Amino acid sequence: MVEHQKFERRLTLVAERVGGLAKMAKEIGVHPNTLYRVKHAGGYPSAEVLIAIAEKHHVDLNWLLGVSDEEMG
């Protein structure tokens, strides 16, 4: 579960850069509850949401998921 802990931290980090989870959700076109559930209940969002976060915020998808330590792809 190390990767999931990294994912949660990195999701929070990216969200803080843009003003929070609610603002991030709006920017990528999903309901804020989508990201709050992931953050507080565990699990991962859909592939489409993960890709949208990575593309919109210019981070590597593998970094976001906690698989890589390289933030930029």
C-alpha cells in the first residue's frame, strides 16, 4: 500500500497548488465528491480522471500514482 499512500500525498500536493480538491475537480470537470471520496475513503479515481489530473497539471501519471519519483514525464 506504499504506492497508495504516495498517491494520496501527491494528489493533495497537486490540489494544494491549485487551491484545493474542489477547485481541481472543477478544472477537470468532475464533481468534487469524486476526489474527496478518493482522498478520504481510499481507492483510486477512474483512469479518465487520473489522466485528466496528470495532463491538466503537467505531472507524470506514474509519479501521481506513486510508481515513479519523477514528477515531470
